[in-house]
Amino acid sequence: MKPTITLLLLAALGFTSCMTTREARVDSDYSYRGNFRHYRTYDFVTGTGLTSDSSRLGQTLREAIQQRFMAQGYRKATRRPDMLVNFRVYEGDMNFHGFQQEDLSQWIKRNIEENDETPKEDRQGYQPVRLLLAEGTLLVTLIDVKTNRAVWNGYASGVTVPEGPMGEIVLKRSVRSILDRYRVFTEEFANGNVSPTGGNGTER
């Protein structure tokens, strides 16, 4: 699958009038239209670039993401997954438009997902912040397949990938740090119906 990613959450190069910060950091932001409590399956975006990279580094990223998702109850599905996962490494400094938001887990607990029928006066506004991420950035994006919209971005700056085994270690640590920001478990896992080391069979 190779969807057109259309959401204000995606990384955007450029400037705004918002505050600028420059520091090595791990952070995330999300869409208020994300249906996070009901996602159960995922697959990876296919196409060009690192997501289709068959090298060891590309495979290392996919495996690290799979291991983390399996531990949270998600299953990899090649047909009709709930989410698509996209990832990319940006070299050098990067201007990034993020958002100031409460912790995703706390927002989910409040059960206030938005949709097209949500009145404008009841919608939560996004508070943008401009960041200058330095020394390379790994960006992981989750896309809702049903709406074809990105619903979550996680990113880590200061990611310089050296040659050889050390590069794999750097990527694994970066993925772990990023997905620490996505502590969302499937309903089955939360109810004790999915083993953290099982139920990860690929659906076809």
C-alpha cells in the first residue's frame, strides 16, 4: 500500500511564528481523530526509500517496530490492516512542526475522539510549536487505513546511523525511545486475551 498521507501531523519543512527550540529530543503528537482504542492490526507502507529497504538497517527498523507492537497486542496483517506504519531517517538538521498536547494515554482515557460530526465548538484546537531538530531525525508515522490519515507521529533527533552493527543498535534504541511515547495496548491485550509473546501471526 502506498497511501497519500494528508494530515497536519506530518513533518513539514518551513517556518511559522511559533516558538523555536533546538535540542536533541524524543517526542510525539497525534490526531484527535485517531481511533486508537480500536486498532488491532498493522502493516508497513511499501514504496521507495527506507520503508522498502531490504538492507539490514531497513530490516532492523521493521523488526524493532514489530517486536514492540507484538508486546502491546498488535498483529501484523497483510490484508486490510487497521494501521500502516511509515518510517524515515532525515539527515542533518530538520525544521519540524509539532504540537503541544497532553499525554496520548490520558487523552484516550477521556474518550473524546473527534469525527466529521463533532461540532466545531467541541473540537480541541492544535497548539503548534516549531522545532529545529538537530543531527538527524528518525520519524515514525502511524496511518489510519480507513481514513487514509496519519494519526500519530513519533520522532527522535540526534540519530546518526554509523556503518555496521553499531548502526543497528542506534536504530533499535531510537525505535524503543520513540514507541515509549505510544503506550497504547489493544483491547484484547488489556483484557488479558492476548499473550505478549503470542498472537502475532501474520494474517493473509
